[in-house]
Amino acid sequence: MKSKLILIGVLFVLIAIVFLQNPGEVVYRVYFWRISLSQMILLPLTLLAGFFLGFSVASLRRRRP
């Protein structure tokens, strides 16, 4: 149990380092819209979106007989 907490802590620190090292700004152009967003915001959003997408696909697969 203690080794699992240490692993989670190390992963959290590594992810935080990656987020903090990317303070640049990203500009997306979708048709007529221009969206400007910081990478520090974009990276956690994509991480959460990927997590929830994977979690929902896994739960859908588990429900099938």
C-alpha cells in the first residue's frame, strides 16, 4: 500500500513538472474562430479528457456480456 502511494506521488510530481515547463500560448484556428489558450491549461484539460474517455469506454466494455 505504501509503495502505491509513493508511485502516485512521483507521478503527480512528474506531471506537475511537465505542466509548469509549458507556459507558452497555443493558438487554434477553427473556421472563423481564433482560440488562444495557455499550454498550462490545455495539458491538464487533455489529460482529464483522455482519462474520462478511457474510463467511460472501459465501463461500457465491462457492461457487455
